[in-house]
Amino acid sequence: MKSDRHSAVRTLSGAQLLVGIGLVLLSVALVLVNGMAYAFAVVAVTMVGYAVVMTFKSLVTLDAVRHGPVRVSRLELRQLERELPSYTVMVPLYKEAAVVDSLLASLSQLDYPRHRLQILLLCEGDDDATLQALREANLGRPFEIVVIEPSLPRTKPKVCNIGLERATGQYLVVYDAEDRPQPDQLKKAVVAFRKMRRRVVCLQARLQYRNPNTNLLTRFFASEYGTFYDMLLPSLARRGLPVPLGGTSNHFRTAALRTLGGWDPFNVTEDLDLGMCIARSRWRVEILDSITWEEANSRVGNWVRQRSRWLKGYMQTYLVHMRSPVNLWRELGTGNFLAFQVLVGGTPLMTLLNPVLWALTLAYGLTGSPLIRELFPAPVFYVGITSMVVGNFAFLYCLVTGAMVLGHHRNAKWMLLAPLYWLLMSCAAWKAALQLVVRPHYWEKTAHGLVEEGSPEPLGARRGWDPRVVRGGAGETGELAYPGAGPAVTAGRGRR
Amino acid sequence: MRAPDQVYLDTAPFNLTLVPPSHSNRMQRLLARDPGLAVSLGISVVLSITSFVYFYRLDMILGYGDTEARLLITDAVLHGRHPGLAQLGGVWLPFPQVYMLPFTWNDFLLHSGIGGALPSMASYVLACGALYKLVSLLTKDQFAGVISVVAFSNPNLLYLQSTPMSELPFIAAFVCAVYFVAKWMAAGRLHALFLAGVAAAVATLTRYEGWALLGLLTLVVVYACWRGGLDYAAAEGHLVFFGMIAFLGVGTWLIWNRVIFGDMTYFLTSAYGTKAVNATQLLGVPAPYRGAGNLQLSAELVGWTALSNIGWIAAGLAVLGAFRLAVARRLHSALVLALLLAPIPFSIVMVYTGGEVITDPPLTPGVDPANVRYGLLVLPAAAFLVGLIAGVRWLRWPALGASVASFALLFASGQVNFDEAVAIRHSQNYELTTTAGEWLQSHYDGGLVLAGKPSHEDLLFHSRVGHGSVVYPGDRDEWRDDLRDPAREVSWIVMTDGQPPDEVWVALHGTNELRDRYELVYANRLVQIYHLGAT
């Protein structure tokens, strides 16, 4: 269990509150003394910060086109011994009666010896509908229904901590109700854990959406996921930088998870927080080349609620870990400390500032205001315009690349409309900032089952090139990453 | 069994295990895996440095007038009265000048030409590396790649790589783009397609031939998608992925012209644009020798300059290579060749429409050679074909021998590009402007200098008056104001009575303003220099 010092039970520590008040008072004083100079300083710092965040994220993301997650070959899977280590699967459920059947079907397909598997279905005691659906399924081993007495905070990490106390597996994974992991994911995790050093205490599976083409929102969302799980995270993991975990399909060495104290029950992005705790312990996260299919939010309201929770969690996590910046720096090291600032602090800050800067740009374009021009002298202007043009282009390109990496080729052109998506993100960010003040621990529940469940596009159905060709030896061509992908183009073979 | 000094990076899909510490550097690892690349780069570095020293000692690295003009642009960007990227202008594509910026901050590096030559030399080495990779990819033969680099390292190219010109950066970007597209076609890797886009964008920002290359590259990407059996959505996705990067250069340039000069086609239509400059140049060419409007002559001029640049032996080898390609029916290599030949049809069209002026004494007797160096743009294609020949084992050594013989013959008979530069150096106008510039250097006592384009580049370069003391058309409002009333701030006025006279001559020569306030302190048949001081 985490101590209050490392928990989001309080949004701000006493010291942070004092520093915050001090900054506000200082700002007021500076505005009174020389408002323009103060405004210029704020703009200059913002532009430089923007440039740093954009450069870091773009470069790290795009560099991942050459890299990828941890692969486990079919041969390695076949060579697994019959007596496998025990594995606990935890699935927190709350108001998920609609997806219980498909969830249970998916979990039943997990390719793992039943006698070595423990599946904990963690259900709140007042969620009668979900409990009823579970009981009607007449579940036997390895399923266990864990009924949790309603208590504050009403969050997923609280429930997961209770499940952790009951977990018996050597390894542990958390899935969400709408998740559909690939059946061999647990075995792949076992192989991957074994061939890596013990410092690797967590494997994050790749999350992909099974409904990328439902509407424009899901197209953006799916590409964003591709950019995040197939590019950014592998690149961060490869460099040993802190990895922001996704909230599901995290595989752990159970003992390490217990040493870390489990999840922070008051943090609404407990996964991100745990990823940072892993980094602070000088442990590592790697990305596992196995897919868990999820449902992309297809409704704007639902999406905003979900995204605002994520961004609120980023803010919470940043404030919690920055309670003692010196300790954080000591534990992470300089490089990881800076990466933390960019990834955890920079992400919500950019989404908050974007509308302000867009409004300034628009206002200047329409009015040519000398006041705005004064705020952007030549060096600041150049940095700002470069960030805006180059940075936004780079982020757009990351989304296009994300779509290509996933094989969602038809979505590539839609990413050119991404500024609309960013606008939506900014709305969610401001909602998150407000909620951080008034309801910091409120968990915005995401509705699932909005899209009819169907099979995700199987990987082997892609025709032609697979964009992620694996180099098998010294030559340029080699084993293709996935079965069923077509051969590379060579002249003279004609159309298939 | 894992070696004790290996780490666990075999988790990566590419099975990158670290080699022992003696090869811990990534470049070292790359070269250890590909000794042919090491040899090619070694040859190119040695030739690059040797050639530079040779031509530097002949005082010819600033032979072309354009070299000084390009260096002056970098001086204006860094040290001008209104320094900044806007001084890059809107006619010449900016990348060669931007590439020179890190090396021309220093007066010696600028005026000796070394600062401008260094990027050119680096581009040559990069082009050799890319050409090697391209040939070895398609022939699966490292030695063939090395031989293609030998064929590529032609004396005309080696002279040009020693000068601050745009051809070598363009050739490097051009060959890189073709290599990465070929790699993508072979292996389907998105990373290669991305890099092809980057190289294409750089090429489009270096020379206008890059725009033709871009068009062809796009067609090849589309064709390769169709040929590879991709459905429409996949082809569209690949095109978006490639095009977003590749067309960035063209888009940026058009927007730049619009933002800085108010006209997206400023580079074409302005008084200093390619049309106007070439029209002026054409006036000096007798009508029967003008390629403009004469398709046959345009093709002959382009063909002849290509042949005179690469030499007869290399041309013969290239023909053999093309024959082999046709017989073997290797479509992949044919597509690559088509890309490498893109500059040829572009040049023919440009000469025919008056967008380029090429004159070469064998075809245009009595006229000084001009832009003969453009023929070098066919060299990558010729070297590629030599590489294909060398991919046949029993032809390997003959191809190498012939390439070396070609080099020796071209060197002994004189490089056409070098001859062009010598002709420029010995032209009357050049001698007159540089003499005037040297006079100004020895008599300059401070104050602003008003000087027009285009002749001012040679003169100002040799005067060593920094751009911080020059008022020139790039200063726009001040330039216009000083043409009307120079005495308000200008101490020196330089004007040239060329064909046609420059703007300063037109605005001020013979005026009362000039007569009353300025004293003629220097004059030759072309240049007059005035100094502030009432007569």
C-alpha cells in the first residue's frame, strides 16, 4: 500500500501549495512592475518549452520506425515446457454487464494450462447487474468472482490492490472488461520475462482498436494508439526511459509489483503512476509484441470523459512525483528526470496551452496587433513559428506513421484533419484541469459496448507488403513480421 | 550461448546484439558488416581531399561566378544589415546556402571558398556511399558497388565537388532518394520510404531538377504499389506517407516566396528570376546556337554536355550496361535507371523553353561555354550502369580497368567544367569587375556601399566589404530609398554598364544628385565607383 507521501490522496503537498502561492504572488508583483516584460518572459519560456517537448516526442516517436517491441517466436513458444509458472489474470469490472459474455469468451480462449491459471473477476458489491451476469455464467475454475465492498475511493486501482492481495500467480496481468487479448499472450509474456534480465519487471502488450473505421473519431484514436504503443513506447523502452504504461495488458512479476506497493488507489491513471514508480526503482518496462484488442470510443462525449480522466491522471502523477524534485532526480537520473518532465508534465501542459497559442496566432493574423508582435521579438518568433509549423507537422506525420504501422492505410489521409482531434483534446484538458481542483479522485467511467462486437481485422489478411519487415540476417530482405503478408515487390513477378 | 560482453538487446525485432567493445561505435559496426562501403567511402574521402587541394592550389575553387554569389548570400544571412533567413532570397533554392552557413561565419573560410567547398565535398562522399549501396543492393555484389564509385569519381565531378556550387548537394540528395526508393521496393520497409521522402525534399530545395525527380519518384511509388499487389487503400496510404515529406520542399518554397515576396512564383517571374536572368544570358548567344525554341539543338546540347562530362569510355560502358539491363529484363533496375536519368528530359525541356542556357563550343562555336557542368547530372546513371556491368563476374576487372582509364583520359585531356570555369575567369567582364573590387578593397574607408545585382557579386566579393556595409536589392525599402536619395546614408556607389546596365546605373548615372554629391573615383569599361564628397 502506498504511503500518503507517494499517493494522490492529496493533490498538492504543503510545500507545493506554498510554492504555488508564492509563484502567483510573484507573478502579480511582476505584472504590476512591468507587465509587458513579464508577459514576454512567459511567452519566451513557453515557446522554448514547446520546442523541447515537440522535438523530443517527435524524434523519439519517429525513430521507432526502425525498432519494435519484444518479439517471441513460434519456436520459442513451442519450446516452452509443459509445467508453466502460475499466472493471475485480474479483470476489474464495474457496470460491465453488457460485455460480460464476450469478456468471458475471450478469457476462456487464453492458451494457458487451466491448473496454473487464476482469473480474478473483481466486482464492486453494489454492481448487481454485473454480479448477476457473472453468476449466470456458472463459472468454475480458474475463474474466481471477488466481490468488493463499496468504499472510497471508487477507483480501479483500489480494486486491483484488493485483487493483488489474493493473487497467487508468479506473474500477473490486468485486463479491462472490453479487452480481447491474443490467446497466446500469457505464454509470450512468460518467454519474454525469462529471456530478459530481472530488472524488467513489467511487459506492456500492444493495444490496438478493433474498430478503427467506425467514424472519424475512431480513426484518430486508432492512429494515436498506433503511434503510442507501436512507436513511442518501444522507443522509450529501448532507451531505458520511463514508460507510461497503458491501463491494461500490463504483465508483472508479481513479487516486484508487491514490492512497489501495488497501485495508488487515488490516482486516476494508476498505470502511468506505476510506470514512473518502476523507473524510480531503476527497473524497466519492455513492450511485448502481442496485441490486446480494445474498443475505441466512438462517441465524442464518452471520448472526452475518458480523455479528461487520462489527462487529469497525468497532472496528478506529475504533482505526486514532483513533491520532492531532488529525490526524483536522484532516483531517475538526469536523463530520465528530463524525460519525465517532457512526457508527464509536458503532455497535459501542451494540450492546455494549445488553444491559447492558436488564439494568439489567429488574432495576430487577423489584426496584426502590435501588442502581440511585441510579445514575439525575432528570436522568440522564430522558435515559436518553428514549433508551430514544424512541430505540428511532425505530430501529424507521427499519426500518419501510426496508421501505416498498424496497417490502417486508408486512415493515413484522414490524419491530415488531426487539428480537429487536437482541439477536442484541449477541451478534455481544460475539463481535466477543472476536475483536478474540484473532484480530483472522481473516476470518469467509460461506457463500453457501443460498437457491435466483431472480429478485428486479422493480421494475415493484409495484402502486399507488411510495413514492418523483420531483418532476418545480413541481407536487406528477410523474414516478414507476420504470417500471410505478401512478398516484397521484385520486378518481373507480376501482380498477385 | 551469450558472450559475456553482450547485453540483452536481442529482444529487438532486428536482433541487434552488441558486438564487442572494439566495435561499439555504430558506424564502425556498419563498416565492419559492409567492407565494400568502407572501401567506397575511403576512396571518396581520399579523392575529395586530394582534388580539393589540387584545385585550391590552382586558385580555381571560386572559378564559377555563382560560387561568389552563393557565398555572399550566406554572408548576408549571417552578417547583413538585416541578417536572417529572409536574405536567402527567392530565386535560388535555399538548401546549398543553408548547408554552407555553419562554415562561412569566418571571413577566411568565406573568402577562400573553403567554407563553401566543405559541404560540397561532404556531399560527394555521401553520394558515393549512396551509389555504392544502390548498386550493391541491386547486384548483391559489393565489388560492383565499389566499381560504380570508381566510375562515378570522374575528374569533372571532382572539380565540381571542390567548389561551393549546388550540383554536388543535389546529386547526393538525388542518389539517396533513388537508393531509398529502391530499398523500399526491395524490402517494403516504411523507414526506407520515409528516408526517400526526406532525400527527395532536400533535392527539391537544392535544384529545380529535383522537382522533376520528385514527380518521377511519385510515379514510381504508385507503380510499385500497383505492381506489389497492394489494394487502393494501401497504395493511397503509402502515397500519403511518402508525399507528406517529399512534397514538403516544394510546398515550403512556394509558401516562402508568397510570404517574403508576396508572389508564389517570384522565383520564376521576378526581375531576378530564372526567366529574366536566362533571357539576358540568351541575348549574348547568336540565334543559330540558341537551344530555346529548337528541340533538336536542345537535345544535342544536353546530350553533348553529358557526353563531354562523363567521357566516351564511360558512355560506352553505360551503353553496355543498358544493353545488359534490357536483356536481363530487370524491371527493378530499370525503374532505378529511369529515376537516375530524370535530369536529362528536364534539362532538354528547360533549354527548349529558355529556362536554362547551355552553350558548348563544339556545338556553339565562338561562344564561351556556359553551364556545361549540367551534363554531370547524368553521371550517377552512367556509374550505375557501369556497376551493373561489374555485377557480371567476368566483366568485373575489365569494368574497373575501363573506369580507371576513363578517369585518366579525362584528366589528361582536361575537364570541361574546369575549362568552363577558366573561361569565366578570363572573361572580360569578370576581369573588369574583380579589378574594380580589388581597387575598392584597397581604398575602402568605411560607410555604406550601394551596389546592384547581378554584377555586384564578383565585385563585392573581391572588395571584401562585408554585407553589413552594403545596401543591395535584398534590403528592399532601404534599397529603394537609397536609389532615390543615396546621399542620405550611402558613402560609396558602385554601378555597372553591362548588357543591360544594372539598376544603380539606370537610376543614378548622369543625374544631378550623383554629380553634385559624389565624386567619380574609379572607372573602367564596365564599372564606375563614386565616393561621397561634393565636387
